[in-house]
Amino acid sequence: MARIGDTARTSLKSILEAILMAAGEPLNTAALASVFSEEERPSTSEISEALKELDEDYSERALELKEVSSGFRIQIREDAIPWVSRLWEERPQRYSRALLETLALIAYRQPITRGDIEEVRGVSVRSTIVRTLQEREWIRVVGHRDVPGKPALFGTTKAFLDYFNLSSLDDLPSLAEIKDMGSIEPELDFEQAQSGKDESEDAAEPRPDETLAEGGR
């Protein structure tokens, strides 16, 4: 890529790697291209090819190039997480079953109202759960049902897809594959270990009697 730089070290692949490492969030091809000046800007196909080469470079390493809903990011491979997580003495708090069930219902049945969720779960949905999910930017109000009271309809966000390493809702496992809400928690631990942050602040709700109603299983 002569127009990118004068030395082999400033190849497009190397530049994209540096951008993604520094970004701290997923970037799509348009965002990657915007970093370059007009006269040196590579084409979309050149960027895609360079990303493919970068992905191949990582095939034998602990890092991987992952495409999620918002774009591409460089992250730690899941099989290396058990060791990386030991860098932090305290493990993040786990999310409550009630929060995970609420999030799962929104993901699989969106758009859905709070009343719909309560009908399936058989118990009321705490306001703190909805607020936590909104503060995490995992869910948002996508509309209102045309019935008295105009209840809010909730749906998931791109941030939700990015957090769970999904490029679209089509990547969600089938409901038959999810035998228990606890199976989601390793995914949460995986993402928290990647960032080194405790994402569960104020999110671990008490678990006294918050289980799925028999009719909601």
C-alpha cells in the first residue's frame, strides 16, 4: 500500500490493527476509512482484504478479530479467559436470574412490554431490573402498544449484540439450546474479563423467589 506510507511497516493491515487496538469499541469499515485522509483513503474492498489478512494472522494467537453488530474489534480468545481473569482478585458479581430471564424474554420476543414479561415469568418485574438493562444500554424503548396506558415496548440494542459477541439477532442460540438462564452467565464473565471491568455494579438483584413460573418454562 504505497499510498498509506513509505515503509513496509505502515501497511494497511498494521494501521487497521493499531486503530482497532486503540479504539476501545467496535468500528465498521466506514469508521475505519474515515481515519485516513482523502488522498490516502483505501477502498472498502482493500479494508476488507486487510482485515481478512489480520484475522488469519491471529489464527494461532490468543487474540482474535471479531465482527459484531457495530463493526470489528480485537479481543482475547475465550479459551484464554480463565488465565486472564486471574489478573483481578475479585470476580464480578453475577447477574440475578430475574435479570437474565427478563433480558432473554426481551431478546427472543421483542418488541415486548413489561406486562408481557410478567405474564410469562409469573412474578412482577422490578423497576431496578429494567433500569439496569437500560443503563447498560442493552435494551431500549422501541415504541408503545396501542392499548390503554400505552405501555412501552422494549427491544435490544446494538450494544447488547456487541456485548454478547453477536453480529445480529439471528446469531442468538435457539431456545432449545438454552436449558437454563445460568448458561448465559459464563458469557457475561467472558466479556467482563476481556475489559477488566466490573460490569455488574448494582446489577445483582436479590434472588429470594424469582424463578420461572411453571407455565413460562
